Amino acid sequence: MEALVFLIPAALFLGLLGLGAFLWSLRTGQYDDLDGAAHRILFDDDPPSAAGKDGPRSSAAPPQDSAGSTKPR
């Protein structure tokens, strides 16, 4: 029973700390745009490069189709 003297104030303090963090996140706009990240991942931010339609190639190997044969460029 003596432990309750410490546990109840500690639980109240942690609860108020969590409530304060939640209210802070509301005030700073953390929950304003819930769908923005889901939509941003679908679109490229960078404009297409002038190197070509597909952009610069990162590997020296030619592209392969599903059968493993190389495609002519």
C-alpha cells in the first residue's frame, strides 16, 4: 500500500505529460494533412531530365526483358 503513494502521482504526471504532448501536436498542425503523404508518394517532384525519356542509365548493362534476353537500343 505504501507504493501507491508514489505510483498514483507518477501515473497522473505521465498522463498529464501525454495529454500535454497531444495538445502540443494539435496546436502545431501535426494532424492537419492526413492524406498528403499518401498522395505525394504517387507523384514525382523532379522534372524529367534532358538526358532522354528514361533519364540517365545507372548501369552499363543493357535492359533485359522477362525472358532474360537483352533488348537492342
